[in-house]
Amino acid sequence: MAARKSDTKLYVLDTNVLIHDPVAILNFEEHQVVIPMTVLEELDKLKMGKAAIATDCREAIRQIDRIIGDASPTEIAKGVPIRRADDNFQGHFSILLDNFDHPKRALPQDLNDNKIINSLVTLQEKYPRRDVILITKDINMRLKARGCGLGAQDYQNDQLVSDVSLLETGYHSYEGSFWDSQQQVQSFHDEAGTYHRIPRDDLPEDLYVNRFITDDKGFIGRVTQITEEEVTLQDLPYEQLMQQSAWGLQPRDAAQAIALHLLLDPDVHLVTLSGQAGSGKTILALAAAIEMTVATSQFRRIIATRSTRGLDEDIGYLPGTEAEKMEPWLGAITDNLEALHKDDEHAHSSVDYILQKVPLQFKSLNYIRGRSFQHSLILIDECQNLTPHQMKTIITRAGEGSKVVCLGNLAQIDTPYLNPVSSGLTYLIERFKHFPHGGTVHLQGSPRSVLAEYAENHL
């Protein structure tokens, strides 16, 4: 009869998990968390420098040091109790001294991934009654571990949706007329416009403040208040929304109109725009940013940054000032500036004038991370390539009177350890659904061109 397995599991964390979430060690409840020596060596190599991951590596190292404290080598080998935020102890942490004394199913030891897997094989043989599970963001490493008879899982503590199709879009659409489905409506008017109070039970369950309701007849309503009994909708006439203008730019469809409405609202401090290439995310955000900075003086400056794979590593090798180094990576911003002024007699001169007169600053993510920005509009492009932890680090830079606009396309993730479900953009949208001063819109279509739309759907 086989011996009963222990309920306490051994979770072995890969380097990329600690970079993804430096406090991942605290998220495995009563189980034992193990860090291989090879992982500590990789963190040590990556902790220096200006790369974005260096900060996360240093934070992970500090977290390990805090847990270990003054424990003896014997205690570390057996497992040090993990102190939680509430001062309670739950679970244990240990460091695995890699042992390569010819474990069964051993892989070639020329790669660090193989060294980690080999050490896990030895660990499993040492503790046959306990499940040894590798936690890594690397899909291929999970496959190799499973091929060696080990359990292997992705790190999913910060994954809030199981499928990206379930992600919040920012609006709920009714077929036909919205009003045909309503039995009781109480309408009233004030200086801001027309409002409707509707019983809560007559509306979809997944409603939040600043979510929109639309129908096929042209009705657009914005949720402004929710109680247990009723929901208040602001009636936004379709023609009025479509006639909005920001720096000469007008929306092309209802989704763009809703997005521009949120972008221009001074009471909305965070706007997230997602959608496929060419759906208008960047040009809408840039037009609104210039309008609110130059025309209405709501903000003192625009800070534009972009998450691009290789940006933090490569920027130091480019010549010139920080702004000059950032310019090749922020071509999308200047391209959209040209689009905003394409009808000017001297479009190139108009763009040069804007760049000189508008307080538009191109900043690297390294610059953003350690600062606090007051009365600024922070425009972050390509957010799908940020981890949830990086997203938190950047959003918390917004100071008094600032607004953050996040743009991204979950179909264009360029980092090997993220997918649409684990992306920081997905994490942000889901975490801020209940934030009364935030809003999100998923833009449809590809207005860039007929060719671009066809390519997006067929290639």
C-alpha cells in the first residue's frame, strides 16, 4: 500500500516568477516555498543596472532577506516560518542547495533551467511523500519539468480572469431598443443634462460607475450612481457625443465617442483603452491630452512613455539626451501628431510647432518608476507588455491633479512570460472596475485603413 501524500506541498519558484511578482513567496498559504541556489545567482546577476527588471530583482532579494532574518543554516535548510502582513506565521521558506549527484532523468547541465529541474528531481526523490511543484512563467521549462516527472504550474496569483473574452469592455450593448426592456423609469434634469433612475433588478449584474449602456437605436447611457435598489444613468445623446472634438479630432464611432468622453472628463483620473491595431487608441488619447494641456490648461504637461520589449536594456546604447533616445521608441506618438495635422498646409511645420510649444515629454519607464508627477497627464502606451507589479509601480507615480491614460492591445504581447490573461493591462482593467474615478473602453474595428482591418482579421 502506497504511503499517503502529505497535504503540505513544496513549491519551487523560478527566477521569472520573482521578477513578475517580487512578493510571490508570500502567496502560497501553508505550503513550503523553495528557492534554488541557481535562482538566487540569476537574481544576483540581474539586480545591477538600469533595466526595469533590476528593481524587481532587488525587491525580491530584500523580501528573501526579510523572511530569513537571523535564521541558522540548518533552519534555512529545513524551512523558515513565513511571517505574514498580519504578523501571523503560515507556511515555510527554504533555499535549495543544488545537488547534481546524478539524479534520475537528469537533463544536460549546460543551462540554468536544466540545473533547476535536476535539483527538483533530487528533491522529489528526497521527499517522496510530498508533491514537488515547479512554478515558472516559462512554458517550455514547464514542459521539460513535466517530461522529467515533476509537477509544473504557471504563477496565477494575480490572474483575475480565466479567459480574456471575459474582460471588462466598458459598455453593455442591447439588441434593439434598451427601453423596451425597462418597466419603471424615473427621469429628471439638472444643469448637467438628463438622468434616468432605473430599478437595479432590471439591469445587468455586472454594472459599475462609468460603465456605459448602448443599444441599436442610438441610446448611450453612462452609469453615474449605483445603490442596492436603483441605478442612475446619464443620458448622452448620440449626436452630441459624435460632435465632441479634441484638438480638431472627432470620433468615428460610438466606442471612440465614449472613449473621448471619458478622456475629457476632469473627474475621471484613470482611463484604459484597449483594442486592436488601428482602432484609434493613441490618436484619441493624444488629441485629448493636447486639448486638456494647451486649450483648457487642466494639466501642466504630458508625459509619454511606452512599454516595449528591449526598451530599458537598449535605450542606454542610443546617442543623445533622454528625449532623443526615447524618440525612436515613441514613433507612434509623433505619427499620430502628424495625423492630427495632416490637413494643415504645412503639416510638418505644425508638428514641429506642437513639439516645441506643447509641454510633451518623452520619458523612459526607468524615469517614471522613481518619480511622483503632479498636475500631469501620464500617457502609457503598449501596456500589454507590463507585468501587474510593474503596472502598480507606474500607476502609483500619479500625484495630485494628475491623470493616467493606459493604452494596449492584448493581441500584441512581446514578452515571453506574459499572455493576455496574465498581462498587467488585464490586471489593471479588472482591479479598477469598481474605482468611481476610472473608466475603460475596448475599441472596435480598425479605422486605420481597409487594408489594416483586413490584415488584422485575416493574417
